[in-house]
Amino acid sequence: MFNRWVFFSGFGMIEFSYKNEGSRMVVLRCIGPSNFFLERVLFPTDILTFLAPNDSRVEIWGNELYGPKLEERIRISHESEDTTLVA
């Protein structure tokens, strides 16, 4: 349903790309060390590429009738590429 790519870029920052392959809008939220925070709305087929600090986490939020739903959690790390965490 979703595609993601991780590339190590040096200086403790990692290039991360995410593509919303679903049929609904999602909210991508990236939370990292040193108060790093990024939040963007992605419509179907949208691709977002950004630099994030090592050991950041990405949350993908969808929307259900009862409200927001955490769809996926991803750890961004150059040591383990990326790791999907249980939501």
C-alpha cells in the first residue's frame, strides 16, 4: 500500500522518501532528536522526500469514521536501513 526509501546522506541526516499508494489522504509525521518535527498531508500517489536526523520515527496517520488511525510507524536509522514498527 505504501512505498518508502531510505538513503544515508552523512552529517547524521538520512534522506527518506515516502509514497502514498493508498486511495485516501494520509498525514505523515516525522519526530526526531533535537526537537525535529515535520508534518505533511499526502494525497494518493504523492511522494514526499526529506532529510531527517538519524533515529527519527515516522508515523503515518489515516482517517476512519471514528477519527484518526495510526496506520504505520517507521524508524529511520542508517544502521538498519528502516524498520517498520507495530502501530
